[in-house]
Amino acid sequence: MRFDFFYNFLASLGYNHPVHPILVHITIGLVVASFLFALVATVPRYSKFAVTARHCTTLAAMTVPLTFLAGIMDWQHFYAGAWTGTFKAKLTLGSVLIALLATGVFLSRRLAYRSPGIYAVYLAAFLTVVGLGYYGGELVHSGAEPASAESGGGSSGDAAATDQDGEVAYTQIDSIMQSRCVSCHSTGNPIWGLDASSYEALMDGSKNGPIVEPGNPADSELVKRIKGITQPQMPLGGSPLSEQQVQRIERWIEQGAPGPDGEPASGSEAG
Ligand code: HEC
């Protein structure tokens, strides 16, 4: 299920980002706070902080369903519901957290403020949140290597200087795809039907058809996406490609999008 109406509404207000990261800090903050207040409360003269810990858990339990829902919506909208290990982990841990916080609220009605059962819940919720943060980081960082990871041929100066009007080989394009795109567009996980891991697959395009129009970069969806002419811009959620990488891809397409054998793509007279 898609939530386009919701994101279109946000876009009409000028907001084009995921929603989950905003809410997640509220929930995480409260879970961490309740754990820390509970720790402080183990010191007898600070025992009244156990009440604070309990209040934080109650608030966390109230916010977590919204945070979870926003995560699901972002996942559907920005990641096309890609069923990868990271998302599996996040969904599992998110469900665990909801269950833990509900348990915490339930137990706090029955058990004393500083009973071991309550403490076990605070600790478990804290560790779950650490795990969620870890996978969240993985999501943001995979495919967001710094521009220095780009260089096409590898050896000296090549990357910096070549790109005036020399020929662009497919291997240079491939190295950009491998470092920035295949985390989401691979054979095993071709989001939007697009597999960028090989020349043939790349030229096959997405579920909407070809994304490379040999000889015609301006009409190629690939170029529109990396320049952000079509939104959302690629690579999704990561820093944009460098100016130089964009130009390299444009020139490669202009030259007929030659494959690993150096032959221009069939039908390259188009345009
Ligand atoms: C984090 C995951 C992710 C990364 C990384 C990523 N993409 Fe995408 N890509 C998507 C999703 C999700 C869509 C569908 C977006 C939409 O239109 O709603 C998409 C759509 C596209 C499309 C549009 C296909 C069409 O026919 O409309 C192109 C082209 C594309 N990506 C190219 C790239 C390129 C090139 C890179 C690397 C520079 C890249 N993507 C990196 C997730 C990703």
C-alpha cells in the first residue's frame, strides 16, 4: 500500500523528507530517559526519580505506535517496501519495542516502582532502541559513501582530469552504480524493477521501461533522477552524486551508452 496522498500533501507544504526520523527521536529520547532515571533511582536518596522513569515509559508507549506507523509509511513510500535484512530487523525490533513498552505500562500498575520486573523492561526497551538506531544508521549510510569512493579507473589522476571530452567506458559507470545504487537496485532486490548491477540489466531499465536513451542524456530517466529533475532524487536518502559523476554519466549516454565491449548500445541512433 502506498501513502502518496499523505506525502503529496506534505510536498504541497514544501516538505519532501521522510517523517519517521522526526518522530523517532521523541520515542528514543523517552526510552533512554526512563532507563537513565531508573538507574538514578537505585540510589536511595534519589528514589523519587523512579516516578519520572515511569512517566517517561508511559509517554514513550503513547508515541511509539505513531513512530512505528511513520516508519512503515516511509518504508513503503521511499523504499518501495523493499524486503531487505535491514527492514526486517527494523520491523522486528519496532514490534518488540511496542510490546515492551505496553508491558512496562501494564506492569507499572501492578508492581512497585523499583521492582526488578520493571527494571528488566526498562533495560530491554533501552537495548531494543540501541538496535533500532544501529539499523537506522545502516539504512542511511549504505549507499552514501563519500564522493571519494567514486573514482572510475582507480589509478592516479584519472578520475580528476579525464572528464573533459574523453571516452567514458562502462566500467566507470559501473563503479558509480556499484558504490551508490546497487544497495537498492540489485538483481536480488530490484526496487522499482531496476537492477543496476550489470550493463544488460541497466539497459533493460525499470518497470516503466528503459531509463537510458542512448545518445540523449536529457531524456534519460537515469539522468533526470540523479539530477533531481524527477523526484525523489537518486541515490535515495544519500548525498547526491558529485557534479563530475553526473557529467560522466551524461557523456557516457551521449556517446551511445557503450557496454563493456565498447560497442554503443543497440538503437543508439535514437534521439
Ligand atoms: C536507498 C535506496 C535507493 C538507492 C540507494 C537508489 N535508489 Fe533509485 N530508486 C529507489 C526507489 C525507492 C525508487 C522509486 C522512487 C519513486 O519514484 O517513488 C527509485 C527509482 C529510481 C529510478 C526511476 C525509475 C523509473 O522508471 O521511474 C531511477 C532511474 C533510479 N532509481 C536510479 C538510481 C540510481 C542511478 C541510483 C544510484 C545513483 C539509485 N537509484 C540509488 C531507491 C533507491
